[in-house]
Amino acid sequence: MIQRRRRIGFRTEGKAFLQHEGLLKLKDVTCPWQEFLKAKCLMHSEVSLVLERRLEQLRQTTDDPSSQVSQVFERSLQYVKQFSRYKNPDAVKQVRDVLSRNGLGEFELCVIGNLCPETVEEAKAMVPSLKTKGRACDDERIEKMLNDLAMIRKFE
């Protein structure tokens, strides 16, 4: 007879916690992606601006007209341009300012900045952590934040 073991794992700050049959064990693990834990998330609009700037630099430094950028670079740029909600660099900066001013984490900021929910209910469905009790984000504050984003999109 084969016994199945139940293991649930999660990582925090380079340590892996394993839950096995109700016991919590701490095991040191070096996470190869640890540098990404401190990384800043970027919205599609920000990635688009970075890639466009890099493309300009590549074109200026290369005198050879036959040299091309990689297909991955071109497709990545095409993707972020297609899904970018904000094209103007000033609007992108305003969006980040509005969202970070409201105490959102990097991931939350990028989800809301990329998906642009129109209602508080949509925002909470997209970012469930907004529903957490004890957070500074009440419904009125989220509504004001979404209205500010709508104004930025309208006047862009």
C-alpha cells in the first residue's frame, strides 16, 4: 500500500517552509531567484518605454543598416505596445505616482495599472489583497484612485 504524503510549501526571504502532516519544518534553501524578490515590477507601459528607448540606442550606435534586433526583442516590444494602456511617458509616471501614493505593493500597482479596472468590485476581484481587513484601502479610497486613473487615460 502506497502512502501519500501531503506537502505544502512556500518561500519567504530565502527560507523554505514545508508543512508535512501538520508539522512545520524550517529548512535553509538558497533561492536562485532571490534577487527577484527585491525587484521592482513594471507595468506594460513602462516596459514599452524602456524597450523603445533601447531600440533607439541600438539604431544610433549601429551604422550597419543590415543589422537587426533579435526576434524576441521585436516580439516583446510588439506585445507590450499592444497591451500598454498609457503611451505618453508623463501619463505613465502619473499612473505610478497615483498608485504608489495609495500604499499599493509593486505587484498590486502593476495589476491595476495594466488592467485598469473601472469599479471597486473589479479592482478587488483582480487584486484580492485589497479586501484584507486592516489595510488603508477602503472603498472610497479605491474609488478615488480609479477615478484619478480614468482622468489620466481621458486626457492622455
